[in-house]
Amino acid sequence: MVILVLNCGSSSIKYQVIDMTDASGKLLAKGLVERIGLPEGDLTHKPVGKTPFELHQPIPDHTTGIKLVLDALTDPTHGVIASLDEVKAVGHRVAHGGEYFPASCLVTEEVKEKIRSLCQIAPLHNPASLEGINAVERVLPGTPQVTVFDTSFHQTIPAVNYMYALPYEYYEKYRVRKYGFHGTSHKYVARVGAELAGLDFEKAKIITCHIGNGGSVTAVLNGKSFDTSMGFSPLDGLVMGTRCGQVDASAITFIGEKEGMSYAELETMMNKKSGVMGLTGISSDMRDIDHAYNEGNPRAILARDMYYRRIKKFVGEYAAEMGGVDLIVFTGGVGENSSEMREAVCTGLEFMGVKFDAEANQGARGVNKLLSAADSKVKVAVIATDEELMIATDTYNLVK
């Protein structure tokens, strides 16, 4: 069974075509659409056994990006399938399932409506996922689709960590609570990282750092999510590409009153005009921030330092919550590729038992590798996340 997996992020689309005839999955092609909504977009298509293909052009929205992906998959030169009829199922990563979806499920109109109802608290991701679902329905009518939710892994977080100190009636009426995101990635890299470090996943204290245009840190205690930095929506926690992350709510109401902004305008400001984009006025892409940082741009220096420092703060917080830590894992677009970020976060954590290997860290990009010294009490690793394989597996199990 050939399965197309679409992972639509706030400014990117990761995709894979996987043949699930073998339960372990055989990768046929993978690729990445990046810089969606920026002046110049990129498509990198990597078919197995064929020459990679790159396309550089403006990609204004996710619908355009998905169309480019489907064109690449069926191209006579660098495609991997003769026609889209070969795709028997499509699996989608969806950011927010609320309390509706404790597990993956087949797409129905009711499922789509529930995903749509959650767009207000996941405005960068759920709409992108719906675009992907609707685009596939137009191009592959009748093909089963499955949604895999980022929130499912975090359903084990205890109430003491997921509740807010707000009037309890708002939880009862509206289910206002922490949900957490990137759960598929956190679960995967925690398990793979534990194996790499020689730890028992079910008996370990692990902190996973999924760092990209959006980012979150999760405490994984004895194989289960125990706490995580994102909250009711993906807005909370870290400094991100366009999201402000953790901020005093009174600062937002103060700005809204002074500027005469509506609730919708405040949501847009916090989700799409803040983060490193808002701090620098340059870009939401950390590669652009790195370039400006190296040129000595003071706002880029401030933004990157804040971006790194917030990650470190959550690592320390979760180590305290779990009573220690055995393993720190970095993953995601920035986590897998930025040696500077990994070193900045781990420097100064010697008091926790971290002995970071700066030499091993250099050049570690998109690989699974230990970044700590052999005698380090706390292990550090970079793990290339594979959310797509987990999504393909759920899709196969539901469709077969």
C-alpha cells in the first residue's frame, strides 16, 4: 500500500511517499517545501534512486505548495509513481485535536468540522492541514485520508500540569487547558534517543526539544508526556518564528487598549507578527537571523539570544519537575541543523551533569548522534525526527 504523508507546518510542508507493504515502510521519496509566504519559496524533492530536484519560486500558500508536491511525485523524470491513482491513502499531521481526538482517525466531514472549530486556537497549523485535506479530496477523490494529531501524546500530562489557575468554570464550559503539540515528534525522538543512549524508555527522564519555525520542549517521564511548553494553543512557550511564546497576558491587553486592537488583531499580532520576525523585522527564518547575527545586527543578536535562552529555561524547569534528567534530545529543522543552538543551550548545564562534546556537535546535521562525552551523567543527542513514518503507520493500520 502506497501512502502519501503530508506534514503541513506554519511555513513548510514536509512530505514522504512510503510503501507500507512491509510493516517497517519503504521510502519512495521525500521532500520539503520551505519559506511559504516569503518572497522566495523552495521545493526540494528527493526520490530514492533518482537525482534530487529543486524548484525555487514564490509559494504564496499551502495549496500552491501541495500542488507542486503532487506534480513532483508524478513527473516523468524525477517522479516515483506513474499516476496519483497509485496512492491508496493519505496521512496528515494535524496540530490540534483538542479533547475530540485522543487517537488518529479517518477523515470525515465531521472530523473536518471539528478540526476547523479548533483553528481559532491553532491558526497557523490547523488551516494548513485543512488545505491539505481539501486539496487531496480534489485531486484524489475517494482516496481514504487519516488525521494524526500532535495533541494525542500529551493526553497523559497530569492535571496539575495541564490546568491553568483560571476560574474552573472556563475549563468546564470551554475546556480551556494545556494541550501541547509536536506530540508525534516528541514521542518518536524520545524513544529513538533512549535507544541510542542505552536507556530504558519506560524508566527514563527525557527532555525533548523540537525546535523549528514553531518549537516546543517536552518532559517525557517513564515513556509518557509529563509536561510540555506549548499550551492551549501552539502560541505558548518558546520564542518562535512569528509567535511570541510565553508573555505576560497583561502586556497584551495593555497593547490592545493603547492601539485600539480587536481580539482578532491581537491574535494575528501574537501568532504572525511576533517571535524573531517581530523582534528583528528581518525574517521568521532562523537562517536569515543567523546571517544578520553574524553581521552584527543588534536586533538579530537580541532575538537569537532570546530564542536560545528560552529553550534553556524550559530544560532547567523540566529537569526540576522530574527530579533530574537522563537525556536531552534536539530535533526539528533548527534542532537538527544548528550546532550553535545546541551548544548555547547545553553550555552552563554542567551543574546538572551535562558534559557536552563540542567537537561531536560540529557538523552534526540531520543525523542520529550522541553529543555528550562518554562519561557525561546526562546524555545529549540529536535525533532526526520521523513523524512521517509514524503517521504512515497509523494511516496503514486504520485503512487496511
